[in-house]
Amino acid sequence: MPIVKTHAKGQIIMPKEIRDKLGIKPGKVLSLKLVGDHVEVKPLPDDPIEFLTGIFADHHPSMAAELLKERKKDNETDEADSV
């Protein structure tokens, strides 16, 4: 486990081995999260929109879409009954 020292402005130098494993290059945006008594550092995606595209593909359809489908089915049933 690498140990680093903080500089006067609170900056640290992240060891190259860690930067390489996480794909951190100059200008990369990182998220810092305080968890109990330590900080978690997480690189953020370069393009958050592209990163999030399709994340709900495996989830159920929206409630509105389900309701519209149900109403259409009810209307078709009502029309068939009135003929």
C-alpha cells in the first residue's frame, strides 16, 4: 500500500501504478467521497451521457408505457364487446 504526503495546499501525488490501473491521465475528473474515516477516489467517465446511455435497458418499461398498453387493450376489448 503506497503512502503519500500532503502538500501545503492539501494536494497529494497519486502513485503512477494506481493512476495507470484506474486510467487517470492529466485533466481527468475524479469524485471524492468521505466514507467514515477515509476518502474514496473514483474516476468519472469522460462522457457521462454516453456512459449512462442504455443503463436501464434491462429494467422494466416505464409505468406510463404499461398503462398506455393496458388502456389500448381495454379499448380493443370494449370495441369487440360492442360489435
